[in-house]
Amino acid sequence: MTAERTILVTGRGEMRIPPDTVNLTMTIERVQKDYAAAVDECERAARAAVGALTSAGIGGENVRALSLRTDARYDMTEENGVRRRTFAGYAAVRRIRAQFACDGALLARVLTALAGCGASPEIAAEYALKDEEALRGELLALSVRDARRRAEAMAVAAGVKLGCVLTMDSRSHGVPLVRAAALRMDGAAELQPEEIVLTDEVQITYSIE
């Protein structure tokens, strides 16, 4: 029985793309002795933050409430060498996410508005890519072309003729997020975020003649 004649190659693709989207997550926390008061104060602060976003040009479906939770908080005190846990109040925590175009001037405007709204949110920002699927298609095509080049070079070196594709296995990786390196509530923002690096691999088996 004649053994199957094949070449197995791994093609790699890489794309470096400036992010086009900012995902801004705000965490607002208020602590009060009374449960209802904590929730009410937190929600009022959240409305102020949403109002600030609207004034900066971010609103509608671009702003979403992620969660609202309440926890009992305790302080540790010590008296006569005895440590005691005393009730400090209820903490209401609201998380809100805003998504908008990656633009330094717009981000600075958003931060300035949030700084002046009185909500004092904790802010985390990530740069991302909006149209991931389209980019994945381009990246896969790059990987396949790279695999073909490698297979052709190997066939020439071995003195054989490259045949058809027998198997193909894509090994795509998730699209990474880039955390904003410099966000301050005075409105200053990182103007040139680093590029997002996308990588992909494809394993292809070719027949050889």
C-alpha cells in the first residue's frame, strides 16, 4: 500500500489596527446607614453621570446600565484588645457602560463632563474594534495565503509538485482589548492609543505529486 504523500504547513497572519471604539465603564458607589437612602443616592448619582454623558454627545443605545447591587458594609474596631465588627452601612453600587468612537477630543469631552457632574464615578476604559467579524475574515485570508507560500516553497525545495488542499484547521484567537493607559478626570486623555494586534493561524495539509 502506497503511503499518502502530503505536506503539512502552518500559515500565520497578523494585523495591526488602530482601535476605533472606546468602552467606558463607570462604577458609582454610595454608602448610607439606611438601605433605601443608599440606593436612592446611588441612583441619583447615576442619573447625573448619564446626564453628563448626554451633554458630551453620548446617549441613547450607546449607554447601558450593567448592574446594581447592594452590600452590607462593616468596619473592624478594637477595644481593650478585642476586635469587633460593627455595621457601617449599606453600599449601593451601580455600573454603567458607554460605547463611542475612539476620538481623543470626544473622550476628553466625556471625562470633563463626568468630572463636573458630581457623581464621582470610578472609570475604566478599554479600546476595542467594532467590526471584529470583518477583520477576522481578512486575517484568515492572510493566514491561508501565508500557508500557501510556505507549502510552495517546501514543494520546490523537495522537488515535488504541490497538489490540492486535503484538510484545513483555523486557530483563531480572541480580539484583544487595550486598556487606556492615561485617563484622568480633568479631561486629559491618551490621544494615540496603541494599535491592537490581531493574530491567527491556520494548519493546511496539501497533497503532493
